[in-house]
Amino acid sequence: MVNSILQTPPEPLDIKKTLRTLYEAQGRKAKYIVFAGNQLPKYLWDHWSEDLHRIGLKWQDILRSLSRNSDKALAWISGEISWKEFIDFIIQDLLSQTTEVEEGKGLVKRKVKTLTDFL
């Protein structure tokens, strides 16, 4: 079902090259590079926004997913993992924020529990 919801977009080699230059200039430790100019989040949003909206996810969910997986993004930028491997992590992370409602009815965003839910 994962592949039917979010498809792997083409690898953005221009973005990778730009981010890699920044990554190497920063001593390979700066996780904020993933968000430089919002190039990578915007690229993913441009490819997935309609599908993400359908399952109740927003722009902020892409940002959170990239933040949680910044180590994997840096591994892709540095050439340690492939684009496909990186995207698979992001897709899994995004879809973990959803839950199946009924067979064939698609996915909806999980309700985030707050402190009051536990009181």
C-alpha cells in the first residue's frame, strides 16, 4: 500500500549538489543543511502535496519528518545511501503518522494525544 500512496520522485541532483557543497563547508555536522533554502522540503511537497492532503498530512508534517530523519538526509547528501533508501525512510515516517480507517477507505491522520488525554 505504501507505494500506491506516495511515489518516489526523481532524484533532485541539483539540490543534492547544492546541499553537499554546504555540508562539506560546514564540517559535515550541521543538520540544518537539510533545510537550507527549504529546497528539499519544497521539492518533496511539490511532488506529494495532493496525496499528503488526501491522507490528512500538511507541509509541517514533511518538515517534521525531515527533522526526525535528518541523519538519513545527510547520508543521502554525502552519498552514503541512495535516494530510494532515503525516500523510503521519509515515506515510512510520514505514513506512520496515519492510520488505516477501513479497508479501501484510505488513511487519515492520527489524532495527536495531549496531556489531557492521559488525565
